[in-house]
Amino acid sequence: MEGIDCETEVALDATRNRYGRTVNEGAAAAVRAHRDKAAVEAYATHLAPHAEALLDAARLVLDELPPARYLAGWRTVLDGLAASAAEIRLALDRPAVPGSPADRAQNTALWPYLVIWAEHGPIASNLVGQRDGRHHKAPLTGEEQQRWAERARAAQLRGDLELTESWYAADGQPITLAYLVEDDDSTVVALRGDPDVPGWQVVGHYAHSYEAGKVLPVPVPPGVLRADASRFNRPEPAPELSLQDLIRDVVEGRSASDASNALLEAVQRGFGAGPMVRLQELLEASAQFSGALETAQGRQIAARLSALGRQIEFLIREVEGAAEDLGATVAVLPPHRTPILPSRPRPAVDTTPSTPPPRANPPLSHHHR
């Protein structure tokens, strides 16, 4: 479904103009019809024969998991997956004539149920993956835990405890992998709890992350920021002007109203919001995300982002005022600002994007599980 979705977005982009408006409705409808058909075929081939068994196995595992805040939500997800599978099965058992209007209508009607499986099916498959019962197989003794915790806290104070990966175990506790560096030597340690709050524990030490991954609890699926968000059923993008377009409008403008209008476009609110307003929305969403992490550092970053959002709101109001004042000047550029003609006629501008300059080598990152 992710592959189908990516192909669909590329094809839909070809039906829109530079501002994101769909200008070829017929082609867009054909793209969506192709998407619906491909999704039905993929489900029928790869998942339909196994959906019921997958859900039964997931429910058995769910009943055996230790109590946690999200188990009720997962049970609701499994019920929703079962209902969606039933609707899809009814349609697959009564197929329409391939390529007919009824066939296209049936595929379109099935798309929302297929989306449910695409977005929430991984919860069922992850639950089945918990069946190996993998919990921490080699817990440290109390004395060892204390000794390793002291070493890790000392390294944290020195800035030598490098966090690399985090996930939640089935019991609701966060597990974090970190490199503990001592005398130019590093050891992978596993921490239980929030590393930025006193009380976290070291529950294991390993030669490398692969060894840690073999014995530590299996990750459960991470949560979502907004329960109603859907990457496969996104609304039509709102038309918008890029900052490059607005800068060009100012550079090519002749009157004060040209520059004023470009500034006002940048701070326009509502459906076709301008770039500055979108930036504020991004900061607000990121602040919500950081706070939803429910970690000490996440809450601190959420406060910073919220403060930046308020500063952007102040700037938006200032830009609005300056733009209105600029438009009220009723002025044009003086004629002595004459253009400079090129020594020879310019060739047509190549619309192919220029090759970006080579980037500096990025910092090394750690990939584990």
C-alpha cells in the first residue's frame, strides 16, 4: 500500500498546477481508479487468505499481555480490522465484471476499508510477533544494576552517554539503547525509563546493538499524534504560493502595491494560508508532538516550540502592518532605476532544476534494529 500510495501521489502531482490546484480532474479520477484497483488486487493476493488467522492470533497474544494503557485501544483496532475484512470479503465474493463501471464503483467503495488495513494492520502483525515471549532473558542482579547505573550516570554527566534508539516494550515501559563511552571504549547499554528523569535503570549491557536486539523485549508499535490522521486518505492539498514565487513578485514588481501584495500573501490566513502562517502551524504541530512524547526533554522542547510559535504570530502581525503601510504609499519605483540590457540576448531560461552544490559529509548515525 505504501508503494501504491507513492505512485499515486506522483501521478496526481502531474494533474496539478504549480500552486497545488487540480487542473485535470479526469486524469486525477483515472489515477485514483487505478489506485483503488491495485489496492484491491494486492489485498486479495497477499492478505485475504490470512486476515482471519492473523486477527485470531493477535487476539490470543493480546489476552496474554501484561496490563497497559493501550490494550483497550488495540482491541478496538482489531475489531475494526475484523469489520473491514468482512466488508472486503463480501465484495470479493461477489466480484463485478472487470473494468465495468460497477467494478470501479466497487473498488472505490473498498478503498476506505483497505486503508484501515494499511494503516492499522501492522498492530495486528506486531502482536503476533510478540508470541516468542521475548523478555529480558539475562537480567542483571541488583548489585550489577547499581554498578552499571552509576557508570551510566557518570557518563551522562560527562556527555559520554549517547542515546541511539528508543522503543516501548509490551508492558508499557520505554527501552532506550545508548553508547556508554569510557576511556575511548564504548559499550551498548539498555536503559529502562526516561533517561532525562531520575530513576531510570540499566537493564543490560552488550558488545553491540545486534546482541541487544536478540534479548531485549520486542518493540510495540509507536503511537500517533492525532488519532484521525490518515496518510492514505489525505485531503486535497490547499493551493499555496511558495516564498520563491513571492520574492520573484517583489523583484519583478514596479509599484509599492506589488511588494505589498507579496507580503500580504505570505501572511494570509485560512484555506490558502501563506508561508509564514504555515510555518506557525508547523511549530504548533511540532510542539504538540514533542509534548505527546511524554518525556522530560520532550516537554522542554514543546515549551520552546510554543514560544517560537508566539514569536512567529507577533512577526505575522508586524508584517501585515508593514505590508498595509507599504500599499498605502501609492508609489512606483523612480524611472532612473533603469534596467541593464545584456551584452547579447539571453537564451531561453532552462526550467530544469539546477544541480545543488555537494553537501558536506553528514554526521555518522547509528542504525540498529
